[in-house]
Amino acid sequence: MSLVPRQTQSGTDDFLDLIADPFQTDIQATSIYAALVWSFAVSGALFLLFCYLRPRSPTVYAPRAKHADEKHAPPPISRAPLAWFSPTTKISEHELVEKIGLDAVVFLRFVRMLRNIFLVLTVFGCGILIPVNVLGGHDVYEHYGNVATLMKFTPQYIFGGKFWAFVAVAYLFQGTVCGFVWWNYGKVWQLRRAYFNSVDYRASLHSRTLLLTQIPKASRTDSGIADLVESAKPAPSVPRTAIARNVKDLPKLIEEHDHAVQKFEVVLAKYLKNPNRLPLQRPTCKPSKKDRKKYGKDKVDAIEYLTTRISALETAITEIRETVDKRNPMPYGFASYTHIEDAHAVAYASRKKGPGGSTIRLAPKPHDLLWQNLPMTPASRRARKFTDSIWMIALTLVFIVPNVLTSVFLSDFSHLGLFWKGFQTNLAAHPTGWGIAQGIAAPLVQTLLYLAIPTIFRRLHTHSGDYSKTSRERHVTSRLYAFFVFNNLVVFSLFGSFSRFVATVVAAKNISTWSAIRNGHLFSNIMISLCNLSTFWLTWQMQRNLGAATDLIQAWPLLYGSIRRRFFAPTPRELIALSAPQPFEYADYYNNFLFVATVGLCFGALQPLILPITAFYLAADGWFKTYLLQYVLITKTESGGAFWRMLANRLLLAVLLANAVIALVVGAQGIGSVQSVRGGGMLYAMIPLPFLLAGFKWYCKRTFDVRMQFYTTHSFAELEGAEGAAAPGDGSAGEKKRKRNDRVGVRFGHPALYRRLMTPMVHARSRHLLKELYAQHIENEDGFTTSRAGTGLGYSDVYMAEMDPEQLGTETGNAPATLPEVELVKEEDLDFENFKRRAEFREEHGGDGELYGRPDDLVSRPGTPSTMTTVTEFGGPAPSGGSTRASSVTRFGDGEADDRGTSYGRGYQRPRAVSVDVTIPDSRLGLGRAYEEDSESFTAQRLLGGEEGIARVRTGESSGIGFFGRETPETSYDAFRR
């Protein structure tokens, strides 16, 4: 076949012809075959490679099995290559909810629903449309035998009454999707009701806590919050309330401190990479912008500078924490009820507008909150949303250019030859090779172009005022879907035809504008362009299988981890993170499946072969994701299946777009050549479709949405009767115990008030070199260096006697060293299993800690009842009783310490006292508790009052080389260092 494309009179005409019809040469057949071989052959090879590597690399392919507690651990798998088939195909949905959480189960159900939808659509599309298209083309096109086989499956060669088949298929497509959505809506509703009635949910504090924002100034007190929720809906029990305090610059300072610690770790890791052969030059760095007045703009000694900066930041954080009180309340707070029913009833009553202009909603889990957005005023929120919307629109428009260029040149390399003659010569000489490259390049570039978009959208939605991480993820998913549909479907598919139409109208000279518009045949050109473009989307859908296999084999984590360990000097913190289970990015994956489904629905009627390809991909990837969610990936923040309503809405929108495409085809070829009432009746017959879709959406909203969002819409007293409900609220021991455990003021306190500050981690093999790093300072009589109090070099609060470097925990006769505190980690301890309970690691790799047996949001101790058994209006009985989850205890030291108290390793001595305001989390229940040391006791009346107070802890001001031994995380003295 000749590869020389059709020549036109000018470069502009060439370009317009190309964007109007980017598939003009026979190289398309080669590219499709290349995509088919590349997708299935390489995907199959990766699948076999996974079966081989899985039993040999459990750190990469089964981290959840290693780190999860007994309740959440997946079923054990043997080392046989195909042994993982059974756990991914035979496990029930009820077991999956217990193991991986409701969010993950809803995700898998959504993928299975899409798979089933496209299996049914394959029967309708291939069984009805292919015969109509193939047989109908013989009647009207005399050169039909020369048409490529794939193009015979499209409707561009049929006309007239044959398009009634497309009208019927539109109803079948919409009915199939709505039927599956309705069925799964009911199933997800049942899962949500079971989630509400689960022991873990009813034992959690957030389940019966309300978040109030935009609180008027007159109500910014604990009693003011109680009055607001009482005016929204009276309840027999009085809620425990807590108004938020102004934490000033604490979050920013802590962020700077953590960044400085991590930078310090990187500097030490590079400098001490080979402890037996240190570099001749000490590491240097540029000072922070805030420190340039003191240090200048030139580079300084990195170790000394970062040590001093960390010390200064810790001092500033301590001083600010001491000044935080309730004299400057914030416009948000929390109210926690004794009964879940009361909290949900108040939230339901205030869902449209709260009293006094406030907003009342159910509180998410404490670690789910975006604290920086809670005090945002309505005016600031509106301004930020407007600004961020402008940025999103600008970003969408910017991506039009690469989309157009991709559709013109990468989709068919011969188009590039029109403007690059040397490339055209090479293309003509090697058509097969370039055909293979073309089948791979265009879809691959389309995928790579959008890798950074989710991160950008997350930052924009964080800036615009989302109040929780889970709500931000839902908004990011929605925005990503709109972005992909507009850029990758509307612009990518229609820009060429529309531009050519406009150029034709503008170029018309001897006729009127309206006549030029009529003669331009806009709809026919768009329909033909879409049919030609369907071959691209066919290859794109094929390559989704390659993406699924790449995800299954964990190619990026495996490659990244290997490169980091072999060619770089990772810090101990980075090595620990590499062994941790990675979070499952719901927004990215949901957008991928929604967009795949939209492409399948919109182009399935134009190229029916897309339907079985899409069904195959969904079946394979759904199977792979079942394994990954059980053994590899974790849900970072559990929302209880809150994504479902957004997913159903977007899928219905995809059906609406598919109906618009079918209407376009029917209007262009079905009635374009048959000017009669009978021909126009095809479009009239499609008019009810959007109204039926809107009615179905309204039905789902009225039937399911409220019951899925709220546990109940009535208070506990209304459900149980006034007499039965009064008993628990009149001072019973059970209620008092629950109130003591609530601690809403502490549990929903800003993390900046009590968050443990990072301690730099250093590999234990470099232990003997730490003092040499400060050789420029005062030398003691033994030749070691010390940093006396006040020099700014020591930032430890743990006093440690001089240790024998050969025997851990043995004191020597030397004077106490006051070097900066670092945490020495041995090679055998560089595993996430030893650090999974620390907040700094668990925040990224464990969510609220539920996966590891220690949920931060648990109210009552295991085995204690949470709330009374009730029967709600939306579901069955709610079981009472506490959590029965197994405990997973991690040991860092030689001895086992009580994780409620303070432990000291050998050689540690109690530090001299200095006052610091902190909240101490109970490490087993996640509850704030008071801590008292030495002879002086403090109360919390200045901060919160009562048992919700922030305790004042006395910490040491001397410094030393701390953490030489291992210890139980969050249980040592340093766990309470602020």
C-alpha cells in the first residue's frame, strides 16, 4: 500500500484536512494489529511474571498479609504460582468488608457492575449493529468491497431507515445501565446499613459527633455549640461540645520542622553512606529564606545548620503550644452525643441550613479532617472556589493543544510526513515498524500527559476549602472525569471536524453564510470523523489491559524500590516506607474506570468491537484489583462507601453522552437523506430517553440517598419512646463511663497541639561517627565533642548517660554527651512492621490504624458495650458490644513496656523539667489523657476545662544521643516529647 498521503493546496488546508479526518492511510490496519499484539502479548507475559515473582517477593506482593492484624489479614496463600486464584474468586463480599473495608468493596462492586453491563451490551451491540452495518453498506456503496473490514462495522456506509436499529439499541443500552445501577444501588444500600450497624462503627466517636462550621461569634463557646444543636433539633441527651482553639502558626512550624528533619536525614544518609570512607568535604546547603539574614545567601555547613534550625523550630513550637488557650475561639467546633441516633437526626434536620447561619454535618474521622480549611469564612471559600475554578478551566484549555496535536500526528505518522519530508521518506521505507510504533505511541502519550493532573486537582480542592480528605477525593474524581471527558472525548473527537466546518464556511464567497452552513454538512462530517476515530479508541481500550497487568505486577514500586536501594542512599525513613503497603488512590482508579466506561458507551455504537474489548478489560482488571486490595494496597481514609452516589451519577451522565452520539448518527445519516416524517420520527423516538434518565435519577435519590447517608432521621427518644430513652441519660454509670471515654475536646483537637515531633533517623552502622560530625566544637578530655546547653546544637529532651559503643545500654565513666538526638535504626529493624503504629508512618500507610488493630477513633475498650441496641427506621437491629478486633503489638526494645505509661531504656535518666502543653494520646484507645510528672500538678481549666483538658507535661531540656535501643512506638518518653 502507498503511504504517501493526499496532497492539498496549502499547509493550512493540509492541517485542517488532517484534524478533520486523522485516519486517512492504510497504516491504521498495521497499528491496530500492533496494539492488539502489544496489549495481549505483553500483558500475558507480565501476568506470568507476576505468578513467578509473587511467592518470592512478599514485601512487594503481600505487605498487607505481613502487617495487618488477625482480623484484617487476608487468607494465607501457598507458594504455588497459581495459588492466588482461589482467594480472589471464592471470598465472599461479607468477608471482604471485614478484611479490606467498605470503600474497597464498593470499588470492586462498581467494577463488576461495569463488567456485567458491557457483557450484556456486547450481545446487543455486536448482535444487532454489526449485521445492520455490514449488510446495509452493500446496497448504497458500489466500492464497498475495498473498504477496510473494521470500517464496515461502523455506520458511515448505511443510510435511511436502517438507523431504527440504532434507536432501539439506545433504549437497550440505557435500560441495561439503569437496571444494573438500580440493582447495585440496593446492594450498596444494604452494605451501608450493615456498616452503620457494625460494632466498629457504633463504637467509634465520629459516628455520633457533629462538625459545626461558620459558627457565629456569639456562639463560639462550648455552651454556644450546645445551644446551636439544640435549636436545630432537641434531643434528650446533652451533647459534649468543644469549640476549636486558635493554634496560630503551629501547623506551619511543624511542617517546616518535619521538612528540616527529613532534609537532615538525607544529608546524613549521603554523607554516611560508607561509614568506613567518609567524603573529604562535609555536606553544605543553602539556608532557608527565613535564615538568610543570619547566615547569608551562600552555602553553609548542612549538618550544623539543620541541627540549629531543628532546635529553633522545636523551641518555637513548644513556646506557642504553651500559649494556646480558649481566649481566641475559632468558628468551628464539635458536639458529641451519647447516641448515634441523636447526632444523625440533628445532621439530617440541618442538612440544608443550620441555625444562626452555621453549617452542621456529621463529623468525619479526626485524621480525615483538613484542619486548615475548617476556620475558612464563606466569603473566603467562595473566592477560593472561583479562583480555583478559573485555574481548572485554564488547565483544561491548555491541554487542548497537546490533544489536537496527538490526534493529528501521533494517531497517524503519515500526517507528520506532510510537514517533515525526511520522516516521510523513512516512513515509506519502513511501514511495518512505524505502524507498530504508531499503535503504541498515541495511546501511551495520551496516558502520560495526564499523570500530574490528579495531584494538581487535589491541591486545588484543598485550597478551595474541602473539609475532609474523603470529600476532596470525591470532588477530585468528579473533576477528573469532567476534565477527561471534555479533553479526551469532546475536544479530541470533535475539534477537527468542527474546525474544518468553520474554515469551509469562512472560505465560502459566492453564497450566503446560512447556505454555506447548510452545505457544510456539519453533522455528517462529525459522524464520519467519529467513525474514523473509533479505531484509535479501539487501540486505546486494548492498551488498558497492559495498564492492568502493569498495575498487578507493581512495576513502578518494584522498579522504584530497586533503583533507590541500589543506586542511591535512602534514609532509614525512606527504607521503612518502601516496605509499607501503599495507599489505593481511589480518585485515579475511579476516574480511569468511569472514563473507560464512557468511551465504551459513546463509541460502542459506532464501533461495536469496542464493547467486548471493554468487557474483557473490566473483567481482567477487576480480578487483579481484588488481589491487590486484599494483599497489597490499603484504604488510606475509609469513608464507608460514600463514593457510590457520585459514581452512579457519572455513569448516568455517560449514558446521556452515548445517547447524544447515537442521536448525532441518526440525524446525520438516518434522516439526512430521507426528508420525511418517517425519517424524522427516529429523532422524535429518542426524545423520551433523557426524561426517563432524569426520572430514574430522581427515583434513586428519593429511595436510597438519604438512607445511605444517615443512620436515621429521628432521635433516639423518637425511636425508642420517651420512657425507654430517658433511662440512659439520667446519670447512669454506663453513660458516665461513655462520657469519660468521649473526650471530644481532645480527640477532635487540632493535631498540631499534640502531634509528636519527628526525630531524625540514622542507620546504626554510623553510630560511632555521630560525635565526629561535631568535631569543631568543644572537646572534652576524652577527645569527644559536646554541645553545652544554650549553644543551639542540642535539641533532645532525653538525657542520656555516656554509652559503651560496643554494648548497648551500658554506661561508661565519661561525662554525659549532649549531641543532637537521633534515632539509630539497625539494619534488621528497617521494616514497616516495627514502625507501623507511629503516627508519622501510619498517616500515610495505615489511615487511622484500624488495619493494625489500633483504631484511633475507638471510644470504648474492647469488650465493653458502646450503645444500646435499637431498631432504626432504615434497617434491622443495631448490635451492642465493643470491638473484638485483635491487637497487634510492635516491639522496638528488648523489654516490653506498658503502652499506657512511660518507659526508659537502660542508660536513660529522668530529665530536668520544663513545661510544655501537649495532649497525650492513649496508645491503645487513641484517647487523650492527662499526664503528670514530678511534684507539680496542673489542670486544664485554662485550655478546655474538665477532663477534656490538654495536659501539661514536664520534659527535659538536656540533650543526648537518644534512641540507641529499640522501643515500643508511642510508649516511650519521647513519644510525649513536644
